[in-house]
Amino acid sequence: MMALGIAASMLIGILLGLLGGGGSILTVPLLVYILDVEPKTAIAMSLLVVGLTSISAVVMHARAGRVRWRTAFIFGPAGMVGAFAGGRVAGYIPPTVLLLLFVAVMIAAAVAMLRRKEAASAPGATEKGDAPEQQLAMARVLVQGVAVGALSGLVGAGGGFLIVPALVLVGLPTQVAVGTSLVVISMQCAAGLLGHLGHVQLPWGLTGAVLATAISGSFVGGKLAGRISPAALRKGFAWFVLSIATLMLAAETPPELRARVTPMLATPWPWLVLVALVGAVAVPFVLSSRGGLKRSR
């Protein structure tokens, strides 16, 4: 299972580099179900792995001009404030309700991404998808950051699944939203990790192995992101979010019903199937779809 866990870590890094999300929601199941890590420790490990992997992926996107630093440093702190408030409120809401709320938010975000058409390049935009940063309404970015942070803190997860759609909706091209989201994710992971380190002891050997593999994958994902058209990237991201939401919704059905419908849903294997499907089907499909790859100049 260790070899399978390391291979899945590579996929987590690729997803972070390619989509600006997907890491946190897969890392915890990977650690708990495949590598047999205690859940609270897995959450802290996930924050460290996803945070540092996001930072490594930022390097690739920043070199390609796909990071809006001003937007990230407004959205990020606003999200951290919202996440703290959401985390406090979450203590008064039943866990099942929180997870169902998270699923609803994911579905809404995915539908919005599928329905949205990529905006035309703004005046002064570059070939990499940059647009003049001052044209974005910073007040709107601030409000979106607080709202997304609150939802993320409320349900205890979210990351790029909420951040990327929010940045797209405030006016960033999808590729730029992906790069910018990685900065925000790293900031939120750092804040969350500080809250866990006082009462969680990390297995540093295993953490280092998973981290090194995920970082390698993030460089691969960062390179692929620059070769995929914004429309294909947005649609691939949306369908990936929907697949995660479907799996979570199935996981929240009563155990008796799950076992009656199919014994497989009561085991960790659905997460392994998801990892395999994303790696073997989703990414190659996006890369090979008509118009998915930009013609190299």
C-alpha cells in the first residue's frame, strides 16, 4: 500500500499544479485509508503537504505570469478571517449537515464554472492570459475572500474547489485564477497548520516522502497548465469537482443503505477508484480533446 500511496501523492501534486485545487480533499483520504494515518494527524499532514506543494507550484505559474499577487494578498488574508469565523460557527452545526453543505457548495461552484464562458482578453492582456490587475474590483475580491473563507472554515475543507471558482467569478481568467489560488491555499494551510502543531505529532519520515512526491507532481501539473486552453481547463476542473461531490454525497448515505446497494461504497476503495480515474481518464481526455491543447508557436 505504501507504493500506491506514493503514486497517489504524485497525482495530488499534479492536480494542485494543473487545477489549483484537488489536493486537500484527496490528501486526507489518501493518508487515512491507504497509509493508515490517524485522522487528526492526517489533517495536519495534509495542511503541510498541500501548503508546501502549492508554494512549489506557484513558482511555475509565477514564471509564466499566471499569478496576481495583489489579488492573492487581499483574498488570502480575507479568507483566513472568514475561515476563523466559519470554524467557530461550525461547532454548533451537526457534522452531517456541514458535509452536505460542502457538497452543495461544490455542485453550485461546478455548475457556475460549466455555464460560464471564458471572458475575452482585457486591454493590455498578454498571451499568457494576464489582464491589468487594477481593473478588478478589489472590494469584490475582499468580500469574496471572506465568504469563501467562511465556507471553507465552516465545512473544514474547500481550498481550490472554492477559491478558483470565486477568483474566476471576480474576473480572472481561469489559468490566472489557478495560479493565484495556489498562493491563497498556501496562506490558509500555514494558518491551519499552526493551529494543529501544538497537539499533533507528525511522522516526519512519511510526511517527507509524501511531500517530495507531491512537489514533483506539482511541477508536472504546472507545465501542463500552460498548454491547456482556459475553456478546457475550466470544464475539466468543474467535472472533477462534480465527481468529488458525488462521491461525498454517496459517502453520507446511511451505512446500512450503502452496504445494501453495494459493499464497495462502505470501503476505502471509492477513493482509490477516483484517484485512478482522474489520473487515467480525466487528464488525458482534457489533453487530447479538440481545442484542449494550444498550438505551440
